[in-house]
Amino acid sequence: MAKQQEQHKQYTAAFAVQEFQNQLLYWFERQQRDLPWRQNRDAYRVWVSEIMLQQTRVDTVIPFYERFMERFPTISHLAEADIEEVYKYWEGLGYYSRARNLHSAVKEVQENYSGTVPDTPEEIHKLKGVGPYTAGAILSIAYGVPEPAVDGNVMRVLSRIFLIEEDIMKVKTRKLFEDIIRDIIARQNPSFFNQALMELGALICIPRSPRCAVCPVAAHCRARQEGVQESLPVKKKAKQVRVQEMAVAS
């Protein structure tokens, strides 16, 4: 545990945190996309959007989200709906287990939390289908809790900013990113900070040919300074098991 703590400190010890926060937030406040789930910070709306956005492009999600929220505008509307109707409004998004888990978790919130999405890490992690990223997104965006929300975009951004060459497919690397965010997050505005990191990864710090020339935090990017930004993040493929057929003499 101490070794892992030392590891994340080695990345953030000499980092200009305040300057990074100011530049990132300044950019996000002016350049953020106008998305329907950003109209307010209602925890239920944030939750639905984050589940829909898993493995699905933003442009694809928007019309589904608007239609879904029109039919199920509150937790009680969704909790009281039949699962088959929920599937009907999810149709076309795929990955139906997301809808099933969301429906189940919303019922739990209705029954155990009087219809209010929990605002603590301990409680929200208990909900079905709510992993570390979704929990962090809801807590930070809706409730202003300085919790990390580490998705693929965020891992790519941080890999380049801090020149992290660890395999992002490993659990310990995700935990490293979470520890780094806890060090650098803007505690006065964790909602915008986490959304800004996601937005930066989606619009500027893209997988191929990152737009470094217009990046608001390029001055802090260690990978760019070394000219290796396009080789990060490191993502190793799982080893394939070789199957060898052998003839057995009878």
C-alpha cells in the first residue's frame, strides 16, 4: 500500500496543480458541449446518461436519452415501470444488461433511500451496475464530492500529462490514476474538473493525432515534452492461449 502511495506521489509532487486546474476549468467553462444531461446536476439524470454512454458514442446516445427521460423523468417513474417497457425505450442502444441493472438499482433507491440517489461512496457502490467510474461521476457531478471518475478518456489524458507508461488494462493502474486525481482535483468544483478531463479526452487529447496545438493544458504535458504523446496510453492485449492438438496413440 505504501509503495503504491509513493508511486502516485512521484508523479504529482512537482506538478503545478493550481495552474493546471485554472487552465482546465477556464477552457471547459467556455468550450463544453451543450449536452442534454448537462442542463442540470440532478443525480438521476447524470446516472442515466453515464449508463447509456458506456461503450456508446455521445451522438448516438442523445436522442435515446431525451426519449428515455421524457418517458421516465424521475426515479419513481422508472422504478414503477415494467422491465419490458424499459427495454422498449432502450431498444437500439444494445447491451440490455445496462438497462436491466439500472432498473433494478433504481428500484433499490426507491425502496431503501426514499427515491434519492445516495451521496456517499459507501452507499452508491452498493447499487447494481454502479462501478467505480459511474459512482465517481455521479458523486462529483451531481453532489460536488471530490471523487475520481476514471474512464478511457481520462486514462488517456492522464497517461500523457504525467507520462505514465503503465498498462491501463491493469487494475493497479486504474487505482494509480484515481490516486492522482485525488491529488489534483479542484475541490471547489469537482463537477467541472472531472467533466473537463472527460471532455478534453473526447475533443482534444484524442487517441490518434492529438490536437496538442489547441490543448489548454499542453504546457503541463510531459509526454508532449518528450514527443511520445501518440504512443500513450499503454494498452497491452491479453495473451492468447495457444491450443495445440496432439495425436494420442491408442
